[in-house]
Amino acid sequence: MALPKKKAVYPAKEPEKPALMLSDTEAPPYELSPQQKIAKIKSGISKKDLTSLKDAASLDYDMLAELLSVARVTLINKKGEEKFNRNVSEKIMALADLYSYGFDIFGNGDKFNAWMNEPNAALGQIAPIELSDTIIGIQEVKHLVGRIAFGIFS
């Protein structure tokens, strides 16, 4: 006589929280509409949001200062909900957009962060992070991530 099969009981899986979210938004930055991104930039991105980006992207203040073209002290001296000006907010949004997209495509923040720091043949053996200090560079890196998403050699 065969024993009855037991049904496996698995704990309910909680929905995964995106690795990078900005305050007052309901989606990762790359899923926001252009109008939502513009509104967030115009209202200013907070130090709290910058800290979320910093932690998720495994960046230190020296690298962030270089990427945002500001003095390190500018980043450090802001407190919690204090907001950055439009120019800095726009660069923070662009980086958050890139990183949230990369995290989704790579399926893992650590893998994407490592990829950002490795020389890439499609970029002439330049690491993607090295191009991420300008809006055009960020767009180029995001385009490359999109190519990877569609299985195009990059």
C-alpha cells in the first residue's frame, strides 16, 4: 500500500521590493513617466533618496561627487529631507534611472554593480561607470543595458 503524498507547504512569498526606489514614487525610477521624473527633479531630490542610490549602487561619496560634478562636502552636508537643486537632482534621477533599470535587467544589484565597474568591449574597454558622469554617457550605458536585455552582444 502506497503512502499518501503530502502536499508541500511553502511560506507565502512576499513580493520583491525593487532594489531602488525614490521617496514619493510608486515604481522604480526607470518605470516612471517622463512627466513624473520631471516633477521629481523640479521638486528636488532629497539627501535620503541620494543615500538610497548610494547604498543600492555601492558607491561612496567620492565617486558620487565625481559622477554628479559636485564637491563631496555638498553631498555630505545635506540632511535627510533637504533637497538638491535642479541640476544635481537631474543627474541623481538619471543615475537612479540607470541603476534601477540595470538591477531589473541583471536581476541582481550586485551583478549590475560589478558590471558597471568592468571594462566593456562595446564601450572601447571603458568601464560603464566612467561614462556615467554625463547625461549622454548615462544614456549610452542605459542603451547598452537595453541591448543586453534583448540578447544583443554588448
